Amino acid sequence: MSPAPVRFRDPRSTMYDFIGSVLVRCPRCDRTARVQRNPHEPGLDASSVLFAPRRLVCTGCGLSRTWSGRSVSFSGSTAAPARDPYFDIPLWLQTETRHGWLWAYNLEHLVHIRQFVAASLRERAPWYDTGQKMTLVARLPLWIKSAKNRDEILRAADRIQATVNTSRHPSPR
């Protein structure tokens, strides 16, 4: 008997669900830094979460910057390295494949992509169902969705995961 297929049901997540905390490359020391909502800001309603003030914090060198702008710029292509939508800094969780760049905003985003790619049975919500139609999974490039690239994408996700594990224990300088 063949093993049961691994199932993935699209939870209708969008990229906005993963930008609460973004791992980036520190512009000063080139280590892992984090862009997140400013914890000192009062609570905001759901419609303004995207434009909530953000902080860039690097625990390696102590760099701290704030963002309170009115425009964000999302990476729309996998042809070039992805950048943070707020500070326009390269993302930490990205690697190049022969098809393009695979990237994620944070570990939860990477796990979501990995679960989708690893699944042999991928279910989407019915077309007639109400709610979000263009989910994160629906917006993935075709080369990531293709089953023939599954092994390559999973290896790339493992390479990305390894960079997080090594960045937590930086080598002494």
C-alpha cells in the first residue's frame, strides 16, 4: 500500500498575516534584525495595522530605527532578492534557486510555504465560498506550486532554515 497523501488545506492566509514581525539583514552589522510593530504605540484598529509604526531592532549591534511612514512597498517578483516593505532592507529568510528567489518574512511564513510545497494533496476553498480569494498560496509563483520542483523548493527552505539556526549562535569576531 502506498502511504496516505500529505494534505494541505489553504487557511486563507495572506501576506498581511505574516508582516507582524519580519526578519531582515541588519544594515550595520549584517546579522539578523527584526522589524515589528512598535510596542509603545497604543492599540490600533484592524484597518490600520498595515501602517502601524514599526521598529527595526538588531540585537547584534544595537541598531534601532523607527518607521511611521504612509507607504509600504511589497516585493512583487521572485526575479530579484526580496526586501522588507517598511525599511527596504533585504530579508534574512531568502535564497536563490534556478527558478527564482524563495523568500519568507518570518519562520511562520516559511513553515506555511513549506507545508504547502510538501503536500501531495493541496485543497483550496471553494470558488463560491465568501472571503479572501487571493490568498498567499494562490499568489505563489507557478514554479513553487509545481510538483516537479518540490524537492528543490524543500531543499531551499531547509537552507533558509539553517541560516536562522546559525544566526542565533553567531561566531565570535
